[in-house]
Amino acid sequence: MGGAYEFRYGTVIFGQLCRFRAEAERIDADCARILFDNLALLARDGDATRTRQAVQEFNRAVLAALDGLPEGPAE
């Protein structure tokens, strides 16, 4: 897939997500794992306050996971 990832219009979201995940894993497997391990935190039904709380939970979880990665480029 060279270059920037592009969504394909008319493709179901699950297919898009699978393609995005594969591309993210190709670029940086650790970051892709952190992202996809925490995506479920964003799935909230409700008002704007609950949505903001979900985003904050997601951000905290991702930041904590990123802080746990070793320093420097992966070999």
C-alpha cells in the first residue's frame, strides 16, 4: 500500500478497519496493538458527557501503554 492510507468509499466499516489495522501493524506493530487494544473504550452510548469521559479513558490508557514502551526505535 505505499503512501497515505485511504478509505475506500462503499466498503463496509469492518473491512476498512481490517485494512487500517494491517497497515498500522506494518508501520508500527506496538502502536497498532496499543490502539486496537483500547478502541473498545470509545464505544459508549449516551450523552456528550459520557462520550467525553470515554475519550479521556481512551487517551489515558493509550498514554500509559505508550509510556510503557522501551525508549528508542524498534530494531
